[in-house]
Amino acid sequence: MFDGEVPERSKGADCKSVGLAFEGPNPSLSITEAFQTEGLSVYLGVYMAWYDRGVCFECQRCGHCCGGSPGYVFLSDEDLEAIPAYLGVGKDEFIASYCRKVDMGSYSQLSLVEKEDYDCVFLTDKGCSIYPVRPLQCSTYPFWPYVFSDRALWEAEGEECPGIGKGPVHAADEIRGKVRATLLHKVKTIVDAEVE
Ligand code: SF4
């Protein structure tokens, strides 16, 4: 679905066995290790090492992150191929029916439209109607760069998402992989097409 290799979710561990979702000594990657990879990883290694012992997360399927307030679900090139195919419509038809262009200043991105109550256009009483091909922005939540840039932001996100702090431990490598994929995903959402 995206270029970055995303390690498998950690298995066989839970919060108790590792400690706590939010605790840890705040170890940092060594400079050598950080510079073995590209600049993004350097950024992640230096600024996001607080989660090196992993964090606990398990979606509680409450639907809170799928609507209820204004927001954007930005789409990548991969999303713009997979979702129309899943729906059985052409890409242009999908963009015209389900997308809006968001002015980001020097560039634009495509986002899914929302219902009048701000719920995602694909949110139903039974949950996400495109779950198998849901956008990467959705499938990687809450493993987003902003959320992981500071422990306090992760804890604050826990006020919004009841899945944070619950369930199995997600190891640092998995977290870095998903955060990195999200960073790359954002680059891919730059679009030139005019969409009303
Ligand atoms: S807010 Fe958290 S627990 Fe609720 S649906 Fe979204 S990810 Fe799952």
C-alpha cells in the first residue's frame, strides 16, 4: 500500500509485561544508528525516542476518529487507486463524488468529503464501509508524526482516543515504520488536478 516497510505488529506482549504505555527512561538512538538511514529517520530517531519501549494501543471501534467534528482525510495516489476500484467506479468519478481539494498554501491535497454532521462520508452504522481499503491516514492512526513528536501529545491524544493505552504493546520499530509511512504518504498527496 505504501513504499516504506512496516514491521509486523508486536506479538505476545502486553502493557504489564513491558511496563506502562507512557513510561520509560526516554532513551535515544545513537547518532551513528540514526544517520544510517535517510533524513526522515534521523528526525524520528532524535525527536521521537521517548517511545523506544513501545506503546499500548488497541482500537476500541468507538468511531470517534471517524467523525463528529471537522477534519481532513487526505488521500494518497495508492488510496486514489484502491478505493475507486473497491467501489467499482472510475477514479475521476470517485474524485468528483467523494473528494474535495484542500488549499495547503503552496500546494493542494485531496481529502474525503464529510457529511453535514462532519462524519466521514464512508462512515455507516456498521462502521467504515471501505474498511479493507481505508486510507493510509486512517489505517496508521494514531501512529502519526505529530502525535509521536512528544510524549505529552501522545498522552493528550489519549483523551480523544480510548484505544490509546490499551491492548498489546507496539514496538518502537513498528511505530517508526508507520510514522515514516505516514510522512511519505503526505508527500504523495500533493495534487495538481482541479477539484471543486
Ligand atoms: S478513536 Fe481510537 S478507539 Fe475510537 S475508533 Fe478511532 S482509533 Fe479506534
